[in-house]
Amino acid sequence: MAERIQITLPDGKQVLHPFGAVVGEILAGIDDTAKSRSTVAAKVNGVPVDLSRRVTADAVVGPIDAATPDGLSILRHSMSHVMAQAVQDCFPGVQVSIGPSIEDGFYYDFDYAETFTPQDLEKIEERMRQIAAADIPFERREVSRAEALALFQEKGETYKVELINDLPSDVQTVSLYAEDGYVDLCRGPHIPSTGMIRAFKLLSVAGAYWRGDERNKMLQRIYGTGFATQEALDDHLRILEEARKRDHRRLGRELDLFQINEEAGAGLVIWHPKGALLRTIIEDWERKEHLKRGYDIVIGPQILKAELWKRSGHFDHYRDHMYFTEVDEQSYGIKPMNCLAHMLIYKSKIRSYRDLPLRYFELGTVHRHEKAGVLHGLPRVRQFTQDDAHILCTPGQLNGEIRAIADFVGYAMGIFGFEYEVELSTRPEHSIGSDEDWELATRALEGALKDNGMAYEVNEGDGAFYGPKIDFKLKDALKRKWQCATIQCDFTLPERFELSYIGEDGEKHRPVMLHRVILGSIERFIGVLIEQHTGAFPLWLSPVQAVLVTVTEKHIPWGEEVRKRLLDADIRAEGDFRNEKLGYKIREAQMQKTPYMLVIGDREVTSGQVSPRQRDGKNLGSIDVEAFIALVREQCAQYR
């Protein structure tokens, strides 16, 4: 056994340390005092470990700072453990299950007979502060599987027992973390001690099925958030408050756009007249823009025989997300994607290289079996419509087609006012197709991005099971990212469905398929759009562009005449001719975020005019009806 080991530091410097040196002591020699206080863990040969871990071989060692994504995740995971300890301290008998860090914070799921209240959260939060102030070390120990099983059986922690029992049979050692008598099953790493927890907040309680399976017991999930500094926490809480104001679920009710009703079923959207009209406006825009770019509009059936889904690979790789039914003793799959029907359209006749590329576009409604725990308003539903298209082309046409799609996405995001980022997702662990085809497809996507001069990040292993993809993640007003547009390059499905075209040489060749969406799920896009504009849509998108507000009943005839003229001019107008005070009707129209309110009183009836008032309160004075029509048309022409 060597007495000294060689440690390579982040700057490349190599130093000797005693065998079994503690990581925290190694880093203490290179960090200044201020930085060391923010070091939550370390990486040894790229693997995150506790600062208490001993190094027994030559290694590359570097700190993980709390301000980095890795460090913040470790800090939040430690917060979830402290929260679990606080819950059991405050409410003896509560069972704990799992408690990870997540993108914006952390959570822990609890089995508790009562319902946690806001007052309970305050109590738990106060206990967490006491634990943090005590600066209790996180102590890691590795024990045998049998010892861990006996420990949690004795504690009555049935969820931990199930987790241990479900470990692979070759796992005979597990790690535990303890702080102040509280013991949890965890891989780690964790922060050195609870004193590093300074800025956190418990946010809400929600139901969550154990392991995300609706057949299991419903647990209570407490969500929290935390940061390395109080300033970062305060900034995040301000964003959350703004997000609450913009919540599309609340605005959807208030603006009478849609509902998701448990009587109908979870994850199923019922569109009200205004919401359906908003959706129609977007879909009509899509059809026009696709026709301008040489796409053919097609429509496929909602169900296709199960044999087709087996042939495509969906049955093996996507079955858990699909619904199935039986007709005349024949199994059918309800489509989760639109590609199969489009391939059958292509295959309906002999194709020549002169026919290519063929671009099939469908506003296709699909169904996916999402777990109840992940359903969330419009962004995550079980039935949704995609602006789906499949382009079949020669390998030589790939670059131009991918670049054109990327340009289309950029144009659409500009029209709707979104910034976006780009990711290239590569081959996942479970996939179909040859290495050669995956390499060709990945190179095609990457080459097109480079040719378009587009910056992108590589997302390893997150491609579709049949091909790599480019994902466009739009950023809303709060800088949150949403997956919408995507381009997937697929050599595999054309092979499985034996698609071909006659080349210049008179021989059969295999086309390449590009799967792509521009806005993505229409439901998700509308949800993001609602929050982006806080329900105050641009004029061209507003379901109601103008509401006519009469002062008294005698003004109604002129109001009806004006509304007819607006409707004839394709302006979406409503009339509020109720016997209510003018101020009340104006305030109500403002609450509905209507772009224009047209006040009609004695002066307007006498002059044959209208007095437009914008939703921000600005009055435009009395103008002719035709002048108002021209104003609306001009503003709508800008698509803003």
C-alpha cells in the first residue's frame, strides 16, 4: 500500500498527500477562506463526493461550489433531508419516502393521516431553522443491505423497506446519512453540516402517488426552494409571485378560455368559445404559413392497427405512453404521434427523386398516457394537438430542409415574441437503428445548425428512440424555458416501412424522414402564451378585439350597427348593451383584457362615430368607424 498519493488540482498542479487524505482537508489547502465556506462537496475523478470522503489512490480533485448547478443541487438535497427530519420531529409517526432536489428547489413525499396546512408548513420551517442553526454534521456510513433493512423495519419506515427490497440483487451495501439522530437512505453526497443551510422557503403541499403510479397510495408532497444566499432566494420568490399572477390556469378561468374538469377526466382540456377561437386563430395562421412554404395538408386517423405500431417500434419503446382499444377482435393503438399515417400516404404510390422533398403537414390530435403526478394545466395533458409535419427527402436535400425548418422556427418565435435556445439531443440508451444511420442523422442536424450560424448545446442521450433531434426551447417573460419546436432526423422508420423513391439512376433508394413541429403542442404553446402576456394578448391574437359599451338603452341601435360593421370587416367584436353603469362595464372589459372598448353615447350616436379606449386606459377620442377599422387592420398586420 502506497504511503503517498498524487492529487491533481483544478489548475493542473499536482501535490502529494498521505494515503487516505480527507477531501475537505485537501481542498482547504488550495481554497481561500471565503471560497471554502461555499464549498459544499467535491469531485474526485469527476464523481461528486462528500468533503469527508477519504482518497486512497491518485486522483483529480476539485471543489463543488454552492453557487454552481451541481452545488446548488447538493445543497437543496440536503435541505430536503432536514425538512424530513423537521416533519418527523413536529409530527411523530409520519413516514418518509423520497426527497430529491429538483430544478427550482426540492421536495419530500410523506405518508401522514392528516392534511398538512399552511400553519404546519410554518411550524416545519421553524424547526428546519433550528436544525440549521445547530450546525449538525451530515454523517455518511455504509452498511450491509440486511442491516439497513432491519434498521428501517424497526423504525416502521415501510417505504424505505420497499426501496431496499427493490434494489438489484447484486447490491449488498447501501449508504445512510445521519444528522442529529435522524437517519435516511441516500446515495449522497451532502453538505458537510446543516449550518450551510441559510436561505430556504417551504412553498406548497400537493398530492403525489407513491412512485408516480396512480395504483399506489396518495402521499403528501411538500415543495420547498433554497439557495446559497438570501438575495438569490428573495429574487426567486419575487419571480414565483410574478408567476402566480401569470398562472395560465387561473387566467384561463378568469378569461373564460378553457377548463380541465375531473368529471371529464384528468389531463383533458375543454375549450370554451374564447379559448377555441384563440386556438383557431393560431391554427389558421399555421395553415397559411405552411402552405406558403410548400407543405401539403394531410389528415390521418386517430387509431391504427397495433401491428403498425409494432412495426414502427412504438409498441416496444413507447407502449407505456399509449392507449389501446379493440375493434372486431383486432387490437388498435390510439396514436401518440402522427408519423405512421404520413408514411402510408408516401407509400401509396411510386415516388421519383423529382417528387422530393414531400412535406406533409397535419394539425394532428394525439393521446399519451401521462402519469397523474406530471399533469399540469395546458403544458402537460393527455390529449393535445401538434403542428406536426414529416418531410421525406433525399440525403442530399437534408441540409437545406433542416435549415429551412430552423428558419421557420425563428420566424414563428419572432412573430409570437419569444426568445429561444437550441439543443442537439443525441442517441438514447434504448433506441432502434444502426450506428451508421445515427451517425449520419446526427451529423446532418449538427451541420445544418452550423451552416445557419446557430449556437447550440449538446444534450447527450436525450434523442428520440428512432433518431437524434434539435430542440428549440423558448424563453418566456420570466426567462423560464419551454420545449416547443423540434426537428428529428430519422433513417430508421423509412427502412422499417420500406419507403423508396426512384433515383436518377433508375434504381430504388431509401428516403430520409424529418419529423418536426414549429409551435409543438398547441395546448402547451397557448399555456405559455397566456403567461407570457398575462392574458393580455396582442391585438391580432385576442379572441375579442373590441367590445362596444353603450351608456344607456337608447344607444343600443347604433351599437348594434357598429358591431355589424366591425364583424363585416373581420374584426372580432362583442356588444355590452346591459343596463349597467358605464364605469362598471368598462372595468369588466378591462378585467377581460379586451384591447379596445368603444364607448357609445349621445355624442357618438349624433356624429356617427365611436370613442375607442385602450385597455391601458388611454382614450383615443371620437373617430369614424372606418378609421377604427383601418387602425385595427394596421396593428394586426404587424402580427404583434
